[in-house]
Amino acid sequence: MRWLLLFATLLSWVLCFTRHGPGAMACWLFAGIAGAIATVLGFAQARIKANARPETMLDVTAMRKQRDKPPQA
């Protein structure tokens, strides 16, 4: 999905700079800015998801029980 967003953003920038009327240029410029923001957020989300720990590792109650258990000799 993020690659499709990137392609659409680049296409809107190309269309923005090839238009002769100010209305069409403004429309494509707005689409390009919105697409750039969406593309950056999409790539950031994918990067965060790739580096995140699985949910099974985040079992806080099990870690607390293990921490509060008295040491065995």
C-alpha cells in the first residue's frame, strides 16, 4: 500500500508541475502534499511494525510475578 501511495504522490507532483492553470495546479499541489504526508506515515508505520516486539513478549503481568517471586536458594 505504501508503494502505491508513493507512486500516486509522485504522479500528483508531476501533474502539478505540468499544469498551466492555477486551479489545477493548486489541486494537484494539495494532493501531492497530502500524499507526501500519507506516504511518510505509511513508511514509518511499516518500519515500526517490523521492529516491534511480538505481543507475547509484552506480558507485563508475567514479568511482575517473576520479579516479585522470592529468590530460591
